[in-house]
Amino acid sequence: MSTSCPFLSIIVPIYNVETYLEECLNSLINIRIISKEIILINDGSTDRSGEIAEKFASSHSCIKLFHQPNQGLSAARNKGLSEVQGEYIMFIDSDDWIVEGQTEKMFSEAIGFHPDIIMGNSVCYYPDGETGTLFNSIPSHLCHICLTGKECFSELMKHGAFPPMVSNYLYKKDWLNKQTLYFENVVHEDELWTPQALCLAKSVYITNIDFYGYRQREGSIMRTLVTSKRVRDLIYIANRLILFASGYSFNGPDRDMKSELYAKAYMLYNLAFLSLAKIKNSNFTLPSHALYTIFKIYHHLSPLSKKRIYRYYKNAQNNLKSYLKWKISYWAEKLSPEIIKNKHIILIYNTMWDTPLNIPVEQIPEDYRFTTDRQYYPQAQTVIFHLPTLINELEDDLEKPEGQIWVAWTLECEENYPFLKDPEFMELFDYRISYHQTADVIQSYLHDNFIPLMKQPVDTKERANNICMLISSPINQSSRQEYLKELMREIPIDSYGKLFNNKKMDQDNGRESKINLYKQYKFVIAFENACATDYVTEKFFDPLIAGAVPIYLGAPNINEFAPGEHCFIHANDFKSPKELADYIEECYNNEQEYQSFFQWKQKDLRPQFIEKAQLQKTAPFIRLCELLKTKEKSR
């Protein structure tokens, strides 16, 4: 090891991380034994990050600090590369840290091989204190060995264990100087740099040492990406990887590596076109791509890569088709200046969990026009926001134009989305579309076609099975998981969902399959994920439609939604899960008691049930138009 130059150069781009920077820099100072230089690039921070960096630089001779106007992460890294003097180079993001003692451990294990690249592990640290990894563990047979870069990349990709983060690796400077690698000004730049670096390396030493602490936080660049830029850059990187792969042959020893480069490219196409569906702006121009190259290269691919690549291709193709279908749909039609001037434009900013809109276009009033094209946001008189998914759709704070009407739309319970209970946030909205019976426009899980379905006769003799449930969501505000765990100790329950699963459905075609499943059972667990007034979902209604008896836990005012008297079992009527289980057993053995749950079908449906169901006959967004018209007339 040279005494005149540091052995390890650590490049740290810095931008507005005052909360985390000291922890990061202290972890670097604490790297012992190895001589080091720490190169800080303050990339135009507007908080106290620059001051903190200055303080550390003045106290530690191993730190070099450079200030530059904000140019982005790639430019900061490239600046750092131009200043390094060490034999090996490490990159660290300034909100992360190095685990004490682990870098030294990596070097002591690998240095005898003098590899071009040394690989370690990163561990994700989440705000709630949980830890995890983003990729599969490195297989044991690949650990603590030196491979060619091509072999390393191919093997890690095959096992789903390839980490693209540049910070997972240490690079020999002399080797890196001979390459033409630099960081390009794109988001996800590591996805381009790292595959190329590995494939160009003659030797990579692989360890499974957890040396890098990777902080997961809401404000990081990875969580605030502009969707249009993300799509463009992912497609650009995928195109570049395909171009890079074209320099190698499918014939001979490079076949596996070339196939895995295509696998990586198609993985990125998949991510790009998944994000494409969220853009909803017809002004966006889709970049050129090589998605359909698969038809030229498919028969050349290695056997292990074919299925993965084809799966990525099909997913990407489906999302691309979905986007192109939207662009020619009613919802994205170009609005002429005349339409904008003479009609009330309602922009549906984002849809409910990306499901298709179910608005009868023929019922839309003549002087109203719906669109989902966000280019019309400034001209829209009314904007509808689906609140639970809005955080995934916003690219920046939205300014509310004067006079514009904002409508909050949600069918989710506030207990599961606490921001829906924030008065300051909810004051931004002029109207609410919700399951709440006090909402401006009520959109219920109850539908008007439930009225005839509830009156259908039930042949209970054909029900050979006793009790089932189909619950998959991990949301547990109602404490249903704890209750069910105890209940299942007392009585057998067939569970077809992910929660306590012990049965498989023959087929799963959505709601139809669920109803057919319920028709085979006497009782169905109908536990909501939260206990809140008016929050009565399909968990209650679907068993009734199927002729089963719901065992309910949820809304305290559930009787206001019941079609008849004594049509369900309420878990809260029993002191414990055991007492409930004993009663269910009694119903199994007492046919008269079981049949008592169907006597309501011999009577008229409750008026309040009919009223709630018939209200849904007119689509919620059509009722919104009627509400807006009424308000306009009253001004």
C-alpha cells in the first residue's frame, strides 16, 4: 500500500441532507486501518448541509470539500471521480452510512486477489425501524470467491441477487481510469453504470458482508421522481443496455452475459411502461424504444433468461397498450377552445387504484365534459382527486387556481389513511365523494342491482361446507387478525385468502369466483379491516348475495345497511371468540336456528336498504354534475 496516496477514496455527493449528514460523515471517519480520503461534493444545497460539510472538512485532514451549483447526482459523482487519488473508490449517498468495521473486513478478505471490483451487501433501514433487503441473498456458492465480471453479472442476475446500486461496490481506480464509464444525467443512473462496470471488469470479488446502511425515507430522490422524466430515462437506459449488449456475441462464452443484459433492459422497459400509465397527459411524447427487439433475439437467448424476458416483455406491452388505448379514448380526447369555453370541464386527476372509470357517458349533462388528461388542469372548473392514491401521482405541489372546485374522492376508511382525518388537508376540498352517508355525493359499496339479488331464494341443503373466509389485506385497524387467530383455534375455518391461508380456490376470476365459492358455505367471515361508521363493504353484501350468513365485524351502525332483520351474526354480540364458535357449532347442529337467518327473505326488504341501494342507480359522478349545477344556479 502506498504511503503517499490514500488507499480508499470515498465520494459523497451532498444535497439538502442536513438531518442525516453528520451520521454519514461520522461513519466514514470511523473507518479504521485503511488510509482514506473523503471527497465531499456540495451540489448547491440550500439547507445547512454546506455548513456541516465545512465543519467536518476543517476538523479532518482526510476530507476534501468542493462546492458547485446544483447539477444533480451524476455531475457530483463525476466531479468526485476527477479528484480521487486512492487505489479503490467507494460511493456513498449522503443520507446513508457505512456499518462500522465492515469495510475493513471486506478489504482484508478481498485485497489478496487485487480485483477490479469488490462487492458487498447493503441493508435497507425503514422509518419504522424495520430492516430488509431489496434483492435475493447472494447464493452461498458465489460468496467469498473471485469471478470475471461477466460471470458475476450473469450469475447474480440468474438468481435475482444483482444489486444495481453503485454503492454496493468498490472500484479499483487504475482499472476504472481505463474504461469510458461516467455517470449520465438520468435518474436511475446506477442501472446503466453498474451492469456495464461489472461486464467490463476482469475480476470481481464477491462478499456477503453487510457494510452499507441504505436509508429509506420519504423525501429522497427515489421517492420524488417526476413520472415523465422517470419514463424517459428508464427507456433511455434500457436502450443503452441493448446497445451495449450488441457489442457481444450470442455465440460462445458471452451468451449468458448478453442474455442477462437483455433481461435487465426488459426489466427496465417493464418499469418504464408501468409508470407510463400514470402520466395521463397527452402532451407527453413517448421516446423511441426497442421493446419489439425481442422477436429478433428470442431464439438466441439462454434458456434461463427466456421466460423472464418474455414475462417482462408481456407486462411492458400490456401497459403500453393500456396507455395507447387511453390516448384514443373519450377520456383523453382533445378539447377544442370552444368546448373549454362553453362547457364545465371536470378533470378526474387520478382514478381509483388504476381501475377503469365506470361513468355512463350518455348520461353526462350536455354542458359538462369529463377528461382524465392533466394538460387541462389549468382550464378545469372542477378537479376530482382519488385521495388514497394521490401521493403516488403528484409530481409536485399543486396550486389551486382561483375559483377551481376540488373534490375529494375515496371509498377507503379514514382509520387506514390517517391523512384523511387531517382537517387542514381536507379543508382544501370543496366537496366529498365517499361511502359516508354525510358525504356530498354518496358512493356506496351497496349497488341498486343488489335489490333483486337479495330476494333470490336459497337452497341451504346443498351447502356441504360450514364456514370460510377470503381475506388478504394486511390492514388490521379492526384487530380482525387477532380475533380470527383465536377463533380458528376454536372452530375450523377454510381460509382462501392470504391471511391464515389453508385452502386454494379452483379458479379466481374475481368477484364471480368469490360469489360461487360463498355459495358452497353456510357461513362466511365478513370482518372489515376497520371499524368505522358507514364503512360497510362487499365483505358484508357478497355473502348475502350468495345465500350465506355473514359473520360480521366492522361498522357500529351495520344494521342501517342490512336488507332484513336477523340476516347476519355480529361478532360483537359475543363475549369472546370461543363463545362465538360455540354458537356457530350450535347452528351446525340445530337446523331450525340456522334457517332463522333466512326468514327475512320472506318479507319486504327494509326501506332504508332499498333507499340506499336505489341512490346508487345514478352514477356518483353524474350526481356530482347535478350537485354542481344546483350550486351554480344558487349563486
